[in-house]
Amino acid sequence: MRIATWNVNSLNARLARVEEWLEYAQPDVMCMQETKVADAAFPAMALSTLGYESVPHGDGRWNGVAIVSRVGVEDVRQGFGNEADAQGCRLVAATCGGIRVHSVYVPNGRSVGSEHYAAKLEWLAALQQYLRSECAPSDPLVVAGDFNVAPDDRDVWDPAAVNGATHVTEPERAAVRALEQWGLVDGFRLHYDQDGLYSWWDYRAGNFHKHMGMRIDLLLLSRPLADRCRYALVDRNARKGQQPSDHAPVFVDLDDEKA
């Protein structure tokens, strides 16, 4: 099974590119973030022609998450169901092909010390609490999306250049480590140990072509799925061309579960 995540940075602007990627990459499940469309306006019909069921969670503003699946959709959940949802449509979950899939869009945080940064840490704490209460590390489980956190210095083009800014602070990284300590595994790092591998590049100043990026789009797998993970990739080609998202899709391939 191929499971992907992609911050598409507006489905209205990027639908044709999403359709193209689904057709050539053929993921079984894809998590999307920053869809920026309300549920009623989600292009479910267009995606259904490609064989995908849609599970959106959006209000048409700056956030919005979704899951699309060609291996079934069951037990849909939108949001935490608590005060953390005041930060927007940032979590949607569904069971797809026997795997509990979560698409998450962690708040940006804007600037360290701001109320937005504090809210980001609160949201990450809410995610951890949600997983502890609703899931178990022994479940077949994926938490995928734009975490707006570069887990360590390997995931940043120049740690000195961004020192002290959001995405790289110790409290943010500790929140991701807490998810790993609970039982999740960074699927990409199962296959790649080196630095210089990114999933996001700022639109400004030609950063993509200068290779000035961060790896902030993560696929965190429970151990049962990590043991089945045989391949991972950031598809940089999807960041090229006309009107790309500032993020590239990331995916993992899982071997079929043994009987």
C-alpha cells in the first residue's frame, strides 16, 4: 500500500496538479493539508473519477485537511472534539484499508514567544493526548501531514540561519519526539539518514533552486506499519513547473500484511 501526504496550498489553485500526481504516483491513500476549501466545495466528484473517495474537513479559509482513498473509508472523524479545534480545521481521520489514517496540519507558530507559537505547542499537546486516548501504538496507524516542525538539524538547509525561529525550536522538536516515544516512527528516516532532503521550500528568492528547504512534512507510522515500510520518497518533481505548491508530496510504500 502506498500512503502519501501533501500540503497542496489550495485545491482551487492546485487541483489539476493533484489530479496529475494521483494519476502517475497512484497512491492508495493521500492526506492533504491547506486545502482552503469548505467541505461543500470539495472536488469530491473530480477525484471520484480517478477512483478516490474523499474525506474533507475544511471551512474555506486558510486551513483545511482531507484524506482521499481508493481502499475504502470508514469511521470518519473531523477534529479533536475539544477546544483545540478553535485553531481551525486541522485534523481528519479515517480507516482506509484497515489502517487508521490521520491527516494533520499543525499550526505554523509564526514567531517564537508569540501567542501563535504557544497555541502551536498546545495543539501538538492535544494531538498527543488524542492519540493516547483514541489509539494504541500497536494499532496499524499513520499520522501524516505538514507538522511545521523540522525534527532535527539534518532537516534544515542551514541550522545557523534559522536558529531561534519557529519550526526548529527545542519545544517544537520535543513535541514530535514525544509522539515517537509514544510509539510512532518517522517513515522517511527508516530509509534515509542523510541531511539535505527537504519537502518544503519558500517561494521567495528562488529557494527551491538554491536547495534552501526544510523537511517538515512527515509520515509517522506505528511500529506494525514501520515493520512493513519498504520504501519512502519526497517527490521533488511535483515542486517543479507552473504554479506548484511550496511543498512536495512525500510517500511511503508498505508491504501487504502477512496472513
